[in-house]
Amino acid sequence: MHQEQRRAVIKKNLIILMNRCVSHVPIRTCVSCRSKKGKMELIRLVINKDNSVVIDNLKRQNGRGIYICNDAACMERFFKKRGLNV
Ligand SMILES: [Zn+2]
């Protein structure tokens, strides 16, 4: 019985550890196609007050940050819809 309990505890800890590893990658939603992807798969853009868009390579620029797929079609669709200057 004791061993059963110990096994249960180990299993529980393993699940916690696994969940931690998974949640380590922040998930963001693409503003264009709404698909959820890991932060690394998306590009962060910052929209300035004059509606110009800059790619935020360092991911720490000020301004309204959005995430979009690293995909030309996805970006074009979004920019056209929003009437943004690239
Ligand atoms: Zn997308």
C-alpha cells in the first residue's frame, strides 16, 4: 500500500514537471488567422500611432504588440484588412 502511494506521488510530480515544460513556451494567437502557435513561430509586430508597422525583432519594443504567423499571405491579409502601412 505504501509503495502504491509513493508511486502515485511520483506520478503526480512527473505530471507537474511535464506541465511546467509545456507551459514554458508561451502560446500566442495570430491576429490574422487566429491560429495558436508558440511564441517562436510567430513574429511580433508593433503598430505605431501613425499606423505604420515595424517588426519587433527583439520582442521588447514599446507600443501595441501583436503576433502574426511568419507567413507572407497571413501578413498581407491582415495588413489589407486593417489598412496598415508596411
Ligand atoms: Zn496566421
